[in-house]
Amino acid sequence: MHLWIKVHYRWLPKEGRTVGRTKEEKEVNTYLDNLRGLIFAKYNEMFLAGEQVTARKHKCRLISKDEKSMTLLELFDDYIKDYAKLVGHATPSQQR
């Protein structure tokens, strides 16, 4: 039997959590508590930084797809450029 089916019958809609008597229900409640904590922490982080908080920006921040994130390749390219400046060599993209 799937966890959703087990938890579904023991869900407390007003509290937004399970009854919490079984191991699985406690795990679900812990996960939900951690998720709520993350949501509030990211909101407060944005609010205290003076950013305009929108649902879209908040969602992107939660799933780490905000404007400040970059791919590993972009990060590596930046590293190579910074290193080249330190040692005084041109990067392959600068030699073209």
C-alpha cells in the first residue's frame, strides 16, 4: 500500500498534517514542518534584503532557480576567466 493511501485516511485538514501516531505519519509531519520552515526562511530572507517578494520569485528561490543561480559550466567559465586574470594569460575564448 502506498504511503499516500495510508496517510490520506488519517489527514487532519484543519491542521494541515497527519494524526502522527505511526512512523510514516511522523515522517510526513516532519517533512511538512521542515518544508514550512524553509518557506518562511526564504520569505524572510527576501523580505529583510528589501526585495519585492512575489509568488514567482519566492517559488524560484525555493527551488534554487533564482537569478543568482548558474550552471556548473557557467561557474567553471567564470573560474577560468578569474584564474587567467591572476596569471596573466588569455582564456581560449579571448584568443579567438
